[in-house]
Amino acid sequence: MRFGLFIPQGWRLDLVGIEPRDQWRVMSELATYVDDGDVWDSLWVYDHFHTVPVPTGEATHEAWSLMAAYAATTSRIKLGQMCTAMSYRNPAYLAKVAATADVISGGRIQMGIGGGWYEHEWRAYGYGFPSAGTRLARLDEGVQIMRDAWRDGVVTFEGKHYQVDGAIVAPQPLQEDGIPLWIAGGGEKVTLRIAAKYAQYTNFTSEPEGFAHKSQVLADHCRDVGTDFGAIVRSANINAVVGSSESEVQERLGRVRSRISGLAGEPAADAMLNSMSTPQAGSGTPEQLIEALQNLRDLGCEYAICYFPEAAYDRSGIELFEREVIPAFS
């Protein structure tokens, strides 16, 4: 099992109290830390514009600006987004942005891509909020455009939602087969079928029963479209609040709740914390997390992307995870 790490960027109210002028320093120093070691395979950001669990005036740094910045300031680690919303950028333009970042990075960009879901920011930024069917149809067409652009350096496509006519995408990515596609989401009829057709990686729930079920649905789609299910790496995100004892885990969760509730209110903070407060979600002692991750690995999960809500303020949870959890999967 390989491991990735989310860098705090404000979206989950994880830079609160840090002055905007200092936030890039905090983010870049953490990126340097994970890049300098050999524990983490990748670093990740979210592609969102407004904070959760509710929109606030707190900063949310833009994903592809961060990709370019990390491409220039790191040297080893892979760089991804979980996940880029297809409709936020024209796919031919996005293909060019990603290819340029891949060149800057020396061939380390990953393309996490999905249909998008956060209605408030869609409407606020003037994108409207199309039906799920439209958003996913755009995802399907956009992935084809990016794949062809990276492979051929020029793309023409006539679809229902996107049309491009001889769009030149130069430079092409440095990665020989183009930028790897992480098609994220668990929608069973459409999203996982798109993943079966085009993805090198998928990403869905860390809850064991859900993970097993989505895996079977993906396998069925792969059989239907004639692709190799075994060639697709299945990943899951976990919300890692790690302590040496259960009481320490609760203390850490309490600090996260306090920071969030001051801006989002107690009900929203409680709902957010409830989604991350079990070992299956990623919070617990090292022993509990090893057991939970082993269960996921036994179900076919080969990659865990870890979000540490304390990362901007306190790296001790990350360090504990590095010392006591990751070695169990070496």
C-alpha cells in the first residue's frame, strides 16, 4: 500500500488563524517536508473555491496554482488534486495547464478528476449547477479530450458538451503515457463506468462495505467495456487524527472541532467531526489504524490518501503515522 498526504489549503478550515501572507509559507514548508523524506508517494490538494462545512470568508487556495507552485518547489513527490471539477475549466485548456505543470515538475503530475458537487461555489462563480447527468457527461467528454491531447499533442473533438478543433497542446506531458487519470467518485451507473473506460486509478469511500461494493461495481463495468479491472489502482481517502492513546485522539479531535465551530457553528462542526472520528475513517491509535487499513488492503485498496486536519499547526500526528503506521505496510 502506498500513501499520499493532503496539504492544508484552507478549504476545510485548516489554515484558520494563520495570516494570509503566511499561509503559502506554511503550505510550502509542509510540502518540502514530505518531499524530502521517502515515506509519502504523493501530495494532494482539493479543487474548491469556498470552504466547508459552510462557505466562509476564510481563504481557499486554488488547486492548479498550487500544482504549478509545488511543481517548481519540490523534486520527488507526485502531485495531485482530489479532485479537479471538470466543468470548472475547459478540458482542452485544462489539458494544457496540466501538461505545463507536468513539464515544470519533471513528470510528476497526477490528474484527479470528477464531475463536481459543491453547488454553492458553482452558482457563486457563475457556472450554474447543471444536473448530475450533465456534469458526468462533461466528465466523460473532457477525459477523452485530455487523453487525446496528451497522447497526440493536438486534439479535435465534437461532443454534446465540448467541441475543440485542432487545439494544440504543446508542450506535451513528460510522462510517456500521458498524465495518470484518477477518476474519483462512487456513482455506480455513470462515474464508475467512466472510470472503467479511462482510469488508471479510482478513489472512493474508506468504509469497508462500501469499498467492497464499489469495487464489485467497477469490476462489472470493466467486464462490460472490455478493460482490465486488475490494472486499475483503487484508492481511498482517510481523515487521519492520530494519537498514542484513545484519550489523545479525542483531545486532538476536540481541538479540530473548536477551530471549525468558531466559524461554521457547532452543528456543522459536529457533523464534520462525526465523519472523521472512527478508525475506519482514519482517526485512532496507530494500532487501530493499522487494523483498519489492513482490512481495506485485503479488499483491494492499494493507496490511501491521508488528510491530517492539524497539519498546518502540529506535525506530531503526521510523524506518529510515519513511525508506527506506514511501516506496517512497507
